[in-house]
Amino acid sequence: SGEDTTFTQETALSVLHHADRAYRLRIYSRFLETVGSQKTVLTSIYNNVLLDHRLDWKRRNYTGAMEPRNLSNQVSSRAVDSMLEIVQSSYRIVRRYYTWKARYAKIDQFTNADIYAPVLPRTSPYDFAHAQDSVIRAYAGFDPQAGSIVSDFFKTARVDARVIPGKRPGAFCYGASPELDAFVHLNYTGDLRSIQTLAHELGHGLHHQLSRRQNHVNFGTPLVTAETASVFGEILLNELLIQEARSKEEQLALLCAQMEGILATVFRQTVLTRFEERAHAERDSGRVSADRFSELWLEENGKLYGDAVSMVDAYKWGWAYIPHFVHTPFYCYAYSFGQLLVLALYQEFRTHGDSFKSGYMKLLSLGGSRAPAKLVSETVGLNIESDDFWLRAVSFIENMMDRIESIGPGPGVA
């Protein structure tokens, strides 16, 4: 139209889902270049954050920069290190997916401006009544009590899904205390991401309602288990939608959306954590330059993408817009930990079926009254200190990749 458009960080990054490749690349590069134009200030801020954190953990005699976060998350350094090592050793899955996507979408010189690009026609919109019914059936199909609790959110008008002027964007579930019911807030637009968000937030609602038997001190959960019910609920919904899909293309769209969410949550957050580890270590020797931060950033991302994905030139400034690095050091690994925890639990459900359900529901009802390792061990008999636990979760992702390739092998592939 020739008119200027002003983007926020949120709207600029949302362009990565746009169908126009040239538009994606232009806006993403411009956003990163704008971040880079502030490198002097941002580098100074990050250096001071790193130094402050270093002085703090040294003074308190922690064994390393990440240990304070592990203590806050109530998980051992052994479990976190095991998880990160196994994720990093599984970067091949990421490269496999993006190689498949580049071939299927016929994208030459696939870049990180293409990783969320749509490769299939938009799925039919889900009206809210259909979404409500599907989400309730997904939870009820797993466990009748879970279905009843989720259904009650709609019956008692505790889901605000309307899109209206002035309403806060995004989605969340709010549970103020054990005495009060939780409420769900979202902006429902009828697309696939909206129905998945509905299932996700109602998973938080289920978790809150079950853990209300706990007291004020321990009904809330640490970061690494906070997403357990929400992500598990998303998987239940996705499996239902895939089962009821009207075409292979719709099945593929659902699987790709799920896969890309997992890649972002598990693998990208591990890259962020590895970058943080190196940045903190680098600060031990003195002030770190903007260019050195960029070198570390590109090196860690290069380990993930390999030859499958080329990074746009301005991506060297990608480290500078991550707020967690500044506000909550080493927050990011909790995303990977929590997602993989759920995938391991879902693998256990696949293996044991009905016998798994009571232990899982007990896990949710215990809230934050147990440290994660004890919580998982007592309820479903799994050991998060074991490498096998994390390998079990990774196998879920590999199986999903097998499903994607079997449905959509891509042009010229037998």
C-alpha cells in the first residue's frame, strides 16, 4: 500500500508465520538490525547482569552459575545436565525436520526466517462450539474426572474467549488461591493455534483445580512442572484432532504445528541455555564485547541448525532481545525440562494405558508439595535423574518425525 507500518517485537516476530517469504525475511532482518543498532547499551546491560550474577553465586558458595536456578526449580544439577546433554545430542532431529520442510515446501536456501513458514493450506476454522466440544472430549477420553473438571469451566462461565476491543492480548489461566476456582482468559480466533491454546490453558485450570487440596504454601508448582497438565492436554487434543482429520493434509498440518512447537520449546531453549552458560563463563575473564556475544550466539545456533538452516546475517543480534537473559538467568531450560517431562509421561501413558492415569492425576493433585524428582517417582514411578527418562521423551519426537515423513514425503520422494 506504500504506507509505513510500525511493528512491536511481538508483531515483528509473528511475521515469521506469514506466507510471503520475502516479507518474512525483510521484517525479521529489519527487526534484528534495529536490535543491533542498540548494541552498545544492550551489551553494557548484559555485562553488568553477568557480573552481578557472578558476584552473587560466588559469594554464596554455589558450585556454578546455574545452580541458584536449579535450587529455585527444586531440581538437581545432575538432572538438568543430563537433560541438556541428551537434547544437544539429539539436534539431528531438528535438522531432519527442517530438511524435510525445505524439500516439502520447495524452499531453496532454507533460512531461520523460514522455520515457521506455512507449508500447507490453512485448516478449516474451528468455531468455538466445536473447539469446546473437542477439548472436553480430549480430556474426558483420557479420564472422566479430568473431562468433568474441564467441562465445569464452560458451565460456570470461567472461560473468557471473546475477541473484543481493549482486551488484553494472549492467554493465561489465573488461579489466585486454593480457596478459589481458576479462570481462563484467551482471545479465540478459530484457527489451529487458538484451539490448542484453549486446551493448554484448560490444562492449567485442571492442574489448579486438582491441587486445591494443598495449602497456600505448596499448591503452586516450580517452573519445571508448571506446564505438565497444559502440555499434556495439548497432546491429548492433537491426537484427537489427528484421528478425526478429514484428509492427510489436515493431519500433516496438525503434526507440523505440534512438531514446530516442540522444536521451539525443547531445542531452541536448550540453545539459549548453552549460550548463557558460555556468556557467564566468558564474563569471568572480564568485559565481553558485543561481537563476542554474537560469536557465541552463532556458534551455539550453528550446532543446532548444521547445514539444514542458514542464519540470516542480522541474526547475530538474536541474543540481545531475549528478556530472560537479563531478568531471570537460566530461566530458559525450564521450558525444555517441562516439555520433555510431559513427553516422557505421555510415553508412559502409551505403554501402560489405564494403569497410568491414577498416578498422573495424583501427580497433579499434589501441586508443589513435592520436589519434581520425588513427585514423579512417587506417582508414576519414573526417575528424572536417569538418562533413560530423557531418552524416552526424545523418542516421542523421533516417532512424530517418522509420522510426518510417512504422510508427507515431499516432491520426488518415494
